[in-house]
Amino acid sequence: MKEILRHAREVISIEAEAVQGLLDRLDENFGRAVETLLACRGRVVVTGIGKSGLVGRKIVATLTSTGTPAIFLHPVEGLHGDLGMVTAQDVLLAISNSGETSEIINLLPSVQKIGAKIISLTGCLTSTLAKNSQIVIDVGVEREACPLGLAPTSSTTATLVIGDAIAVALMRQRKFGEKDFALLHPGGSLGERLNLRVKDIMRPASEFPAVSKETTVGEFLLAINRLGTDFAVIYQDGGLAGIIADRDLRRGDIGSPQFPSRQIGELMSPSLSTIEENSSAAEAMRAIVENNLAALPVLDKEKRLRGVVTLRDLLNRGDLRVF
């Protein structure tokens, strides 16, 4: 058992070193690659064979799910007609650690004639693939985690990490947000979480005490104790004025005999945060966490109070996190 764990830790250590080594080699070529992909009017065509092909398919999946149209081209099938899917508006992202994979090298003349730009992910900057690419990203590693130094391990991990870095960089440059992500992920638990609206979680305001700015601290405490809550909704002149929680009382002179008679309007938070009922639950989670709120009033399009959502309500869903 000890030997098994030692070998496992060795693999993880070697691959972690390989990923860390990418930081020192990340240069303007990476930026140029992202800019080229941003400007691409067609699709990103990813190609690779063997383990590199499997990594390529994962990169395609990540790109497509984060707003960058991409397809996978098997190099052998490409040599037998599938090159027809490549156009001059596309960018070919070719993956080969050695840069001498014959199936990919044989594709290059046709891709160049078609007019598609070529970006390569390779561990050899002097390879045939590198020399025939407009942009080369170095994904080389010092050693594979395989004890024989033969099975692609560290090299495929490094390539996968660069692929993720490209996808996320594109995502940020496009300002691809939560709503965009939800549009492309309508199914499964992920889709349910992303498409969950505040109105699906909120509780009606009637479940919480309603007070005015003139309500005293003593009256406020009696009201929240009666309903078993730690905050109340403040109304003024027929509209929502704010939320006050028991923790807001710390702003006052708690030890003073006159404190129970103070009006809560003097202690309530000066700013009022609200959220629209059709906003996502994740947005509500973010607002509550970032602003350290006890509760978040939920309004309809006419700015009328529809309900209240709390951090506890969101966490009880069990499938939400701050994005």
C-alpha cells in the first residue's frame, strides 16, 4: 500500500511540475492565439490523434460550452474527405507533442491551400508542425509521469491546461456570462441550477414582520421573536423602505436604558439592496454574500415587493454556489 501511494504521489508531483512550468513559457504567442481566435469568423477546428486527439475533443467541448464554436477533425478522416469541413474563415488548432505526427503533417498543405490559419500546441518549437504554423504555443514538458517515459501523461495534462486557459481567456474577452452559459446548458442539474430564478426560491413578505421606521427597538425584538426570524421588513409611506436585522442593533448604544425605546429608523442600513424576481438565484447568492446581507427584498418589474430571499433559502437548495 505504501509503495502504491508513493507512486501515485510521484505522478501527481511530476504532472504538477509540468503545469507549473507552463507559467514561465507563457508568452505573447498565447495572447496572439487568443486574439486570432476572437477574430475568427468561422469555427475553431481542433485536430490531433491518439491521446492528443482525446485532449483535443475535450478542448472542443470546453470551447463550445463557453461560447466559441468549435469542431473536432480526426486527421485520418481529414485526409479522406473530412477536410471539406474546413474553410478559409476557420482556424486550425493542431495538437502534437512531437510536432511530427505524420497524419497531421500531411493535413497541413491542404489546410494552407484552403486558407485557414494554423495554431499549434506542441512540445517541439523546431518541428515541422511549428514551422508551418502562424502561431506556436509551447506545451513541452521536462518528463512524462510514465516511468518508461513513453505514455503521454505530463504532456497531455499540460496541453489540456493550455486548452482550458485558451477557452477561459476567450470567455472573458467575450464577456461570456452566466446567462450565456445557461442558454447553452439547459439540461441536467447544471441547467436547473443556472436557470433557477429568484421567484422560485423567495418566500412571501407576509412571512416576516412588517414594521415602520418609527417602530422601537423593543417592539422590533418582540415582533421577530414572535415569528422566529432575525429581521423585519420596513415600510414607509406605503412602500418598501428597507430591511433591519437584529445584528443592526449593534449600531446603537445597547447598554443604555433608553436603547429599547430608540426608533429602528436610526439603526437601519442607509442603503437598500434589492433584486428583480426574474433574476437568477446565483445572482441573489452573489448579492447577499458580497454585501453581507441578512435578507434580500425581491421586486417585480413595477418595483413592488414580491417577497424576500435569504442566504438560508439559497443554501437549502443544495445546488447553488457563488459564480
